[in-house]
Amino acid sequence: MSGSGGRDVATLLATIPPDTQTDVYGNGGVVEELEKEVARRLGKESALFFITGTMAQQAVLRIHADRGNRTGVVFHPKCHLDVREEHAYERLHGLVAVTCGPANQPLTSAQLATIGEPVAAVLIELPQRDLGGTLPEWSELVAQVQWARDGGAAAHMDGARLWEAAPYYQATASKSLVDIADLFDTVYVSFYKGLGAIAGCCVAGDRETIEELKLWRIRHGGRAFGLWPYAASALSSLRLRGDRFTGYYERAQKIARVLQRIDGIEILPFPVQSPMMHVRVSGTVDAVQARMLDVARKEGIWMFGGPYDTEGPKLQRFEFNVGDATMEFSIKEIGLLFERILTTTRR
């Protein structure tokens, strides 16, 4: 029910067209076709495919650091690089984390203004996954990027879920995907998060940066002999779902309003700002999971994995993404499924 649905082998292999043109060490074929498509969609001069975002973002931040002859990188305390990548930016590249703001609140320009040291880059995640898909208002986002510019720092976007962020800025500020990307020197986007591809990502930016990034892809061991299966899946998924996120976002808003009215459930953030949200559920871990499994066995419906975080003995937080699978259910059906989870936890 969450996201694009099941990720079984048959479904994933079907995203690779039989007439796919192969690459050689990342050159030519569908890899080049994907890179051109991403650059066009983001309004950037060039883009480069990577097999993992961990590799991609470390490499591009290293480039910004070398150019500025600085080592500091500013990011939110819940930044993916800091909490899920074993501090590779530090161990492999000698970069220094300059975390900014409280972990349970979005980054703000006012918080950035308290930083008193020169830094190489500012990393801004759009949307902020660990906070339920939160997004700064357009004027606030502009102010954050301007702070970087004023301090001689590069602005890099962790746009792993940038596709999910686009509808909010279109609705609230009449800004396109190109407008969002134009604020930043470099933009990272993922293809399996939201889009549902096998794996992989791209970094987009100016041609000089992307050419230098190719060297770092080699140094990181990311230039495999053939990247075409991942790139073909990414391109198919991008073309299939890349323009569906407005519908996902509108459905997420309706779902959130229904769930927020259920006693024992809280939606974060509310109102939602992207096609993802965090659902805070009252109940013990064992009770909530047992009821979810019961629904899965009896109805054949897998609501979501979890919990994303246990915030107390009787308070669980789940991540809920709206995608193709979600669109197959009515708003009423989704509300009833969540009520069934709570039925057991209250006994």
C-alpha cells in the first residue's frame, strides 16, 4: 500500500527494456541517455550516473572542498551522510561536519547565520526524510542558499527525493523542478526512492564539475564495466513516474487529513508537504506490528515496514510514502486499515 508497491525480481527486471543499449565503463548507451534526460529535467549542463548516492555525494562534496580550500560542510544533524554512511566523508575525504540546528526541527537560515567559520559547502536535503518529508518555504530556501553564496560556499542539494519536493513548490510558489535545481551548484537525485528503479542516482551540475566527478567515480571504484541494467531501470522508472508526483502529493494531503482525525494517530508534518509523511501511532511495538502482520496475512496488504523509530514504550513512528500502490486504495479504505491497527493496540 505504501510507495510503488512490491520490489520483486520480475517487477524490477521488467523496468529494463529488451532493446536497451549497453554502455562500456559508463560511456554511451542508456547511461548517457539517462544522464542527458536528468540534466534536461533539472536544467543543468550535465549529469553523471552513480551506482550509489553514498559514493556520489562524498565525491561532489570533495570537489567543492578542494575548490574552496576548506574542509567544513554544513548540514542538518539528521543528514544521511552523518547518520547512515559511517562518517565516510570524514574517514575517506577529511571533510569536517558542521551540524546546524536541532535534530527534530528543519534547518533554517537563522540557524545558519549562527555559524561563524568559513565552510566549503552547505548541504540541504529536499525533502527532509527523517522529519517526515518537511520542506522550507520558497523564500526560506532561497535565504539558505544565499547564506552559502554570501560566505563563498557551494550549495549542494541532497535531492534523493527531489521528485517528491517538486509539487509543493509548484503549488505554493509556482516554481518548477528547474527553478528549484537552479538555486544549487550541484544536485543529487535518486532513482529507487520514489521512482522505484533497481538502484542508482545522478549528480547534475556544470560540465566542469561533472568532468571532475568522473575521476572521483573511478577513484571510488564506481566505474563498473557495465552500468546499463541500473541505468535502464532508472530511465524507465523516471519516464513512468517522473510526472506523477503531483497526483501523489494531492492524495497524500487527503490521506493525512483523514488519518489526523483518528484518535491515536498523529501525522508529521501536518499539513504534509510532500507525498511522504510520518505516522505516529499509539501502541507498543509488538502490538502494532502484530496487527500489521495480521492485516497482511488476511488481506494481502502490506501497509509499510517499521517502525521507522520507536519514540517511547507506547509510541511508534512509521514512514508512509504515497505512490502507485497507494493510489489503488480509496481514502476511506486507508483510514479503515489504520483504525484496524489501533483496534488491537487499545485492548
